[in-house]
Amino acid sequence: MRPRRLLSLFCLVSLLLAIAPGLASAGNRFQPIFGDFNNDGRVDRVTLGPETGSPAPTCTVSVEYLRADGTYHAPLTHSYTSPWPNQPFCPNMGEAINLGPQGQLELVLTHFVANDQPELLVLRNFKLVAGFNGMDFPSTIRSEDFNGDGREDIWESSDQEERLTTFTNTPDGTLVKGPIDVCSSASIPQHEFNDFNGDGGQDFLVALRCGFDNRSAQVLFGNGQPPAILASSTSPFGSFVVAQLDINLDHIPDASVTDTSDNTTRFFQNDGHGAGISICTPGRQGVRRCRGNCRCRRDPVLVVSTRCGRSARSSRTAPRYSWWRDPAG
């Protein structure tokens, strides 16, 4: 087991145990997992037992069913035998999704320092029913429907492995490696989800850093089409910050990218198919929208305005931003 991850685990366990009562979302270490586990239309709460197993490798999971009055029943504890041959025997984070056409929620579980296959353990009715290959040393595990098929898929990220990876929830109830698998040094990269290409699935608008001095802002498409690189830099200084917005109120998600190294922001108008045009961006004058005589044109490359008003000037950038034009014309 890697020393850096073990040291991080020790420190984070101490911190998160102290603040755990205030946490309310699934996907991270020591957090409860929420879902309707008895099909009564109410959201129940699941808590994972000790990581070490007692006796090893016996793991526990406790479920508190929600009453109609908003309070929880007393917890019911279930146990199962872990397939992991080494410590930690038991998961400490997970998601609740419906695998395949099963019609009920399964728990997909892993551990911060999981490095034995299968890294993803699946519990149905709180019994271990399957295991799938996932990510070693995940920092988080979360879910989104990336391909628009109505099934929640899994994504994981790891600062130890420097990866951001999706796992597709297939019709037969298995989890297989998905189309998104990129270098990412952050434990959880700054991101937003939306359907940027109109296929019904969620796409990653994400700020990535790979290693020390390679950073980019991209749209990673859940259907596997090539990613859209909005900005990139080899400077180790600063970072990109991404945001989604609706520039022209057409109910199609657009994007902005801010570079904190010089505090400039570029805006991108999306045509709904993962293609489109840029709008004016006033260089170093701040992030306000250009007005007056400042115009942007449809062009094979991005047109960036460096000034606003009567003295507006435009400079052409490299065609790397040309994804905002529809390649089909």
C-alpha cells in the first residue's frame, strides 16, 4: 500500500470523523448514502460499518428507513463477507444506483485505498451479489447518467492514480469502463454537469490539471465523442475555473472559462450539438460582456475582442477552439 495514501488516510480519517455529523451527501468517505431502499417512495439512509471488519473480513451496513413523519426508524444492521484479502476489508464510501433492469437500488461500494480487484462491490438487499473492476485509490465515487439511457452510471476520480474515469451501467446490470478516462491530478476536479450535445446524457464541463504544469478546460462528452478543449496552458501558475450559463436564453447550456493567472474570462455559445461560436471577451479589462461596437462573427477560428467600444480590436486565436463550429458544416 502506498505510503502517501496511507498518511493521507490517517489524517483525513481523523478530520472527517470530527465533522461527519454535518455531512449530508453520498460519494465521499464516511458519508451516509441516501436512497429509497424499500420502494415506499421515501429516501432512506445507509451507513457503512467499520473499515477493518469484525471479525475480519466481515463488513456491516446499517439502514434507517424513513417514516412518513420525516423521522427515521431505528437502524437495521446487515453483515456480509468481503472478498478483499487485505486491509481495508470493508468499503467506506459508495453510491446507490439501479443496476441494469433490476428495478431496485443497489449499493456500489469502494474504499479510499482499495487496490484489490474487484474494487467495486455491489450489494443488493444488503447482500454482496457482484464485484466489478474499478479504480485503485479512489478519492470519490459518484453517479450520473452519461449516455442518456436512463440508468445512472458511476464515475470515480483519484489524486493518487491521477485519473478521472467513468463506468457504464449496462442493460445486463454490470459496470464496465466508460468512454471518459483522462488524466486528472485533483482529488475531485472542479466541474459542472449538463447535456452539451443534446443526446440526453450528462457531459463533464471540467477544469483539469495533469501533473504540475499541464492544465485545461474541457467538455468531456458522456457518449464518447472527442472532447472539446476550450482552453489549455503549460504554465504551473493559476488554474482554470469553468461555469455553465445560458448566454442567449435559448435553453442550451453555454460555458465560460476563467484563467486565474490573469483573471480573464472567455465565454462560449453552444449550438446544442457540442459546436458553436464564441462571444466577445474583453481581454484584461475584466469579465464583463462587451457592448456597443464590439461584435463577434462566425469564423473558422475563435474571435476574441481585446477592447470594447469604438476602438474594438479583434485577434484570431489558434483553431483549437474551432469545436464550437459544427464539423458537419
